[in-house]
Amino acid sequence: MNAESAAPARRRLSRAEAKARTRSLLLDAAARVFARKGFTGASVEEIAEAAGFSIGALYSNFGSKEALFLELLADRHTDRIAEAAQALDRHPAGTGEAAAELSRLLIEVADKDTDFAPLQAEFWLYAVRNPEVLDTMAANLRAPRHALEQVISTSLNRQDAPTGVSTEAVATVVAALFGGLVRQRRIDPASVPEELFGHALQWLFTGIRAGAPAPSDTV
Amino acid sequence: MNAESAAPARRRLSRAEAKARTRSLLLDAAARVFARKGFTGASVEEIAEAAGFSIGALYSNFGSKEALFLELLADRHTDRIAEAAQALDRHPAGTGEAAAELSRLLIEVADKDTDFAPLQAEFWLYAVRNPEVLDTMAANLRAPRHALEQVISTSLNRQDAPTGVSTEAVATVVAALFGGLVRQRRIDPASVPEELFGHALQWLFTGIRAGAPAPSDTV
DNA sequence: GCTTTGACATAGCAATCCCTATCTGAATAA
DNA sequence: TTATTCAGATAGGGATTGCTATGTCAAAGC
């Protein structure tokens, strides 16, 4: 029967390779279970079982439930979101096309990758409740955030940029809008149609290009 | 000593009044504890103790821990957000002033009412994980959402509204942006300065007024 | 006045939690 | 081959959980 490997001729793994593999499998399982049950709601037994290992195996790879969660936080914030950012500068950042691409990305994140938003919410809640990890979280977010800022910067320069608009401010607004719309679509998909994010971005950038009026003018 | 009441001559409460009072105290305590520990992380003992009652008192007022949480969800979504919406139409909804007012509101929600954002995140996670309450949640959000739409509608009409912009779409964008910025400010306050939300709103509305270009034009 | 009702306190049960001490068997080194 | 190491399995301890059965005492009805 040879039931052990569907992949063609998986070779015998070395000791270190095997350990790395189980670590990775445990992290993936933890991401799913944490997303579905939350940090305190998830049990280490469920995570270990979902990965196909025992509880002891989990504790032989991670010092505690919290350490497992924190490593997950660091990993996902570095590569997972960075991948979204790189999918962003694949496209030439002209407003028209980039907007459509970003709309597509939002729908895919919201509808296909159903674990993403709950997991991120769980991370945010953990950081708010444990301020000592706030710095770590901010540091992990810096790289993808920088990528987003660069995309926005080139997009602002391509259009005739009005001076005095901070790239970081626009990046913050775009990121906040993205996350907010993803969450809203999970509650009521009809209220966040496919093109909405793209439209909002076009409103935003044409408004910026037009030069926003000074904030306080009349009472 | 008369140590029992600081308020001037608090009269003896009737049976129903006393029960209503403990219910209210339990709900307030539950809001604080759920915000700090999460749904599964909070224990009924801690909630009861924070309210100054016993576990039995809690179960004599609420059928279960979940029922207590769901009542909290319904209550907060009806009156708490509605109060924010009414603070919104206190002001004449001219872009300039309304923007500043909304900026102030955001900062106050993010910095002063520190329990609000975590509690809302907890509600969102619960709804995503328990789809049977999605309808209830959506129903509770309908009223404040309608108020927001009306403010936006009058604001759009006051400026010469370009036809074809959906009021609901703008309301969704504004709400998502608000929530996203509140969350971001909790992680890194410096990245969300006081005026940011107001500026974003002005960008958005001037962009809408200018008439956003049709989404897909060039490849 | 007495009786009834019910809001709340107390104590405890059964289940589950995170984590650890101990053991097994296979991969490495000699 | 024999000895050593270490990833992972097994079993269980100690603590905590949500919830309930029972008791108590003041308010409401007669």
C-alpha cells in the first residue's frame, strides 16, 4: 500500500529537519485553532491534536502556550502581511489599476482567507491587554508598513502631489480603511461590495490631489 | 455613622428595583471584565466579585455566561453607539466643523473610553465565531448606522452632490475608517494624530465632490 | 400579625485547564 | 555493533472552570 507519502519519494528527514517540520505544523495548526477559538478559548490539546502530535510534543517545541502564540504573532506579521504588500507593488501603482487590484485583494482576504481577520483581531486584543508586547508588535509591522508607504509615495508623486501631505498619514488611513472594511464585510457582506475599497481609494486620492482645504475655517 | 449611603437619603428600594439595580451593576462589571480578559478569559466569579455580588446572584439574573455576554452585546450596540450618533447630529454637519468634531470624538473614544474598542473587538469575534448571532448584531447596528447615513446624506446634499454616489457606501467607508483608526491608535498613538480623521474625511468628501473617475480605464 | 415568595449567599460537583515527570524508540556517533 | 542523545508519547497533578443544589432572610400579600 505504501500509505505513508503521497509526495513522490519523500526522503528520510534528518533529526533537525523533522523537528523544524513539526514546529511548522504546530504553528499552522495553532493559527487555525487560535483564529477559531481565541487565545484563552483554545486548548493546547486541541492544537496538538490538530497538528497530529501529542501535548508533550508541543511543549518540547514551545515553552508555553503564550510562547507559541507570541511566535505565531511574530511570524505572521512579518511574512503574511508582507506578502500582501508585495502583491501590491507588483502592479505599477497607477491609481486606476492599483485601486482595482487592492479591491480584489480585500475581497480575497475577507472571503477566502477566513482565518486572517479573526487571528489579527486576536493579536490586537492580546497586544492591548499585554502592553509589554506592544513594541514587538509595532516592530513586526514596520516592514510591511514601510512597503505600503513606498507604494503610496510613488502613487502620490506620479500624480502631482500637493505639498504638505504626509505619506505616513495616508498610509495609516489606507491601512485602517482596509482592516475596517474587511471586518465589516464579515458581518454584512452586502454592505461592502467588491468595488467599494477601490472607489474609496479613488475618492481619497483625488481629494488629496485637489488639495484638501485647511481644516478649521468657519465656526 | 450611617455608612450606607453617600447620596442624600437614598430611599429603600422595592424588590423589582433592587433586582434591576443588581442586573445593571452586573452588566457594567461584565463589560469591564470582558474587555480586559475576553469572553473565555473572564470568569463568572471575577465578574460577580467586581460587581460586589456572589456567583449565585449572577446566575439568578442571567441564564449563563453566554446569555450575560449576549445581553451586554445587545445593550451596548443599541444605546452606546446611538449616543455617539446623536453627538454627531448635534453639529450642523458642514464639512469643516463636522470633521473637527468627529476627530475629537475619535480621540476621546480611543483614549478615554479604553474599554470600548476591546469590548467591540470581542463582540466582533464572537459574532464571527457564532454566526447565529450575526443577524442580531446587524439588527442592533441598524439604528446608529441609519443616523450616520442621514448625517452623511445631508452633508452630501449641502455640497453639490455628484449623482451616483451611494450614501450607504460612504457611510460604510466612514465607519470602517473610524474603527480602524481607533484600533491603530491603541497600538501606536503617534501614528494617529488628533487631526488625522478630520483630514481623511475632508480628503474623502472633496474627492467625492470632485466626482471620482470611473474605476477601470486603462490596463 | 403570619405566610409566601424570591433575591441572593454558600458550598461543592464534575469537567477541563496548563503543564510536567517519566518513559520509549529511533537517529546519530563511535 | 554498542552507546548516546533527544524528539515525541503517555499519564497524571494541581488548579480553576461553569454551573447547581441548598440555605437564609427580607419584601410582598393576606
